[in-house]
Amino acid sequence: MMKSFSLFVAGLLAAPAVFACGVVPPASIDIDANSYYSDAHHSVIDPVLRARNIANTKPIEDFLDHVARDAGAHGDPACALTWLDSWAGQKALLGKLTSEQSYYVRKWTLGGMALSYARVQASATPAQRQAIEGWFKTLADATIAHSDAKKGGRNNHYYWEGLAVTAVGGVTRDKRYLDWGRKVFDHAMGQMGADGSLPAEMERGVKALHYQVYATVPLVMMASVLDLHEPKLDTLVGFTVAASADPSGIAKATGFEQERVGVRDVLTIYGRHEGKPVETGKPQWQPRLGGDLNAPNPLEHVAAVK
């Protein structure tokens, strides 16, 4: 009996990772997501459709959140790497995508995973690096192929695709992905109005300000990863921050009263890169941007305080 108990205790001590990391969920191979707006401006949410989309994509969102937490300052890098390696081995997110919304989910997830991975990459074994980075490249290639095949206007989704591919380029040091990200960034700067507004986002009715902010976030992160100091980006950020403080200008231009939207994510990332840090005073958590935004991502270029 004593010998059996000793073996039991030894087994517990030998495998703490199982208890600390939890069981890695089965990989989501297919992505079944759906749009949930009910009007021409894509600004009015249908609660039934939104609930369905949340339920169907929850396993992916939960996975991304878990990886981001373990990749953070108070997490366990080994666990983050174990989870990523498991899904890489199962070729997650590379199956059937049922809608355009499914492609949105994939690129948001890829960007968040790559930015989280950047925080723990130094702890990865050679085998983990090969598996995870190879998977990221396959996902990045699929993102580029889908994006390049699209016709028509480009909006915030293009910018988030750019960030996802840029982040993969950052962790793999593959210039091809960095160059594609730079192409997306330059396209966005070319689309921008002289005042700093983004035309495609201004067409979103009551959510014009919301999407102006949402589109700006990946652009400031891309600028930091690529270490770009672009006067047009300064104009974009200035317009977005001012509109957040006083939405009346956008309301007048669009003909719709605007929902209030904060810009802490924009100010935090942009401020670090430009040497103008902003003290937000509150935790900022965004798995699609690698988790804890209060802690600079290793891919960001942080400037000395001016």
C-alpha cells in the first residue's frame, strides 16, 4: 500500500503541466460563422444571429484567450506553446469555412496567436517552432490568397488581414509576409481622407465611429511592428481620437448619431511607438492583439519617451 501511494505521489509531481495547463481542446478545423447585421449599412445587430455566431465560434475564441493568458506575464509559456503545438499538429482552422465571417474569424485568430506566440517564442523547442511557425505560414498564405482574390472596396477587414500576416512575418522573420503587410498599410494610407477619416468606415451608419476606431487599431500595431513613422498615420490617429472625444463631426458628415467608443487601444500602441506613452490607468485585454496591451509586445518597436 505504501509503495503504491508513493508511486501515485511521484506521478503527480512528475506531471504538473497536465494540471496547470488543462487538457487542450480538440482543434477547430472548420469555422462556421455568420454575419449578424440586418441593414444595408451593417450597423444594426440582429441579436439572434449574433448569439448564433458567438456560440459557434466560442471554442476558437476560448482557445485564443487561453493562449494569450498563458503567454502573458502571469501565465505559463510552456502551456501556451503546448496548446499552439497541439492545434498546429491538427491543422486547425484549415478546413471548411462556411462564410465570409468565417474568414474574418480566422484572420483575427491568426493575428492574436502570432502576437501571443511572440511573447513565448524564446521558450519554444525546435520542434515546437517548426510546427507552430509552419502552421502560421500556412494560415498566412491562406489569408493572403483569400484577400487577394476579393474584388471591390477594402475596409477594416483588410487591415486586420494585414496585421495577421505582418505578425506572422514578425515571428518567422519571413520578409514576404512583412512586405505584404506593408502593402496593406500603404493601401490604407492611400484610402484615407485628407482629414484622417476612412471612407469605408464612414459608410457604416451609426457605427461609423466604432469602425473608424476598429480600423485604426490594426494600422497602429502594423506601424509599430514594421517600425513605420508615417505622417498620414498621425493624421488618422488625430482624427480618430478627436472624433472619439466629440462624435458630432462624424454625426454631421454621416447623418447618423454615433455610439461612443473609447480609443485606449489606439493610444497605447501608437503612443509607445511614437515615444508618447499614455497612462490609461486600467488593464487592457485584447486576445486578438496578443493579450495584455499594457505590456509591449516583443514585435513592437518602442521609442524612447520624447
